[in-house]
Amino acid sequence: MPLAYADALGTPKKRVSYFYDSEIGNFSYGPGHCWKPHRVRITHNLIVNYGLAKHMHVFRPALVGVEDLTRFHSDDYIQFLRTVTPDNMHEHYRQLQRFAFNDGGDCPVFDGMYEFCQIAATGSIGGAARLNDKSADIAINWGGGMHHAKRSEASGFCFVNDCNLGILELLKEHARVLYIDIDVHHGDGVEEAFYTTNRVMTVSFHKYGGVFFPCTGNVKSTCRVMTAWTTRASSASSAMYVRMAWML
């Protein structure tokens, strides 16, 4: 159990739940792919060796199942993730096209892909659950953040959208959720998922310009049923945007 630290005024420190599964470092998107799951293991080793882990509750819970993943994703998409492998992918050509997979591209089929998705989702759902039952003040899942995945579509290295699954878990106990995305890419998968509800507000800090992925989150992008407010911070070479979206 982590020690109960307090500041100089005697105020108890926040209770931090940290989710980590050592298996995540064993997966690979393929040779030459820029997304490296083993970086999560490197991050964990830094946390341990800097002595930060002793200030947190560290969890490796049982992996979530199909019923958890299909709270956001479609049944046929999750079934595809469960069954496709590098060896049989030639048998799933139409589904590969339908679900936006690309051999050698951003979203390739790789060994253990479904388990990798389970690990990412488990930490975010588990963290949200601990926030819901008030057993933690802060929850961390460095293996998550797959904010580009859509309901039935892989995108931008992301296959399962653990962010959306975590938000749905939070909505079980909270009337509204504020989602803040600080990735350099627009959090399109989360904004799209909650476009038509006033229970989730999304705030995305991202770069926009030219063909920069995912080519969404433009200052002029609006929707008839919602307010979408975007501001721009210019530099010599690029434009950075803060985009806030919510239902009226």
C-alpha cells in the first residue's frame, strides 16, 4: 500500500491509481512502424526507478471482455478484432477495407492485436470505475489514449477507443464529463462519438494545417446542432488550435 503523504499544511495527498500491464511491451505493430508499445514499459521503468510507484496504488486487473468493448464499438468490429491475424488476414479482405485496416500503414494487423486492445481499454475503464466509487482521486493509464478509433473503424494507430469507453464508465455516476485532449493531433474519435449529447464536452489542443492527420478540427468546422469554438495560435511553420465542442 502506498504511504499516506501530506503537505506542510497537513492536507492529504491525492490518491492515485496507476494501471499497468507488463504484457503491453511485448506487442509490435511491425518492423519500421513508428508506434512502439514498448515505450509504455520504458515509462513504467522510469516511474519505478524514480520512486514514484510507492506513492500510488498499482493495478493489473483482469482484462475487459467483449461486453465491455461493445459498449461503444460495434459487435462485428470487435468480432473482427478477435479473429483476424497476420496469417488469416487474406481471408478478411472486405472487412479489412470496411474497418480501415492497411497492411504496412497506420493500422496494420499484428500478432496479439485483440489482447493489446483489451489492455488499453482495461486501464481506462478500470481507472474510471475507481473514480466513480471514490477509491481514487486520480487514475493513470499510460497504455491508453487511443483517441482516433471510431465505432467500427481503426484510425491513426488506434483500434479500440479506450477514451470513449472510460467516458461511458464515468457517465454511469456523473451527469457530465469534460474531456481534455493534449495530443498534437485532433481528438476526432472522441469528439465524433459525443457530438450529439450535452453530457460530454470535448476540448482538443492540436495542430491543424494542410494534410496533417487527421485533417479535422479546423477553425471553420461547425455543426448545426452544436457549438464548436476554435482558437488559433500561429507560428512561422504551423497553426495550433484549441477546439471546444458541446451540445447546445
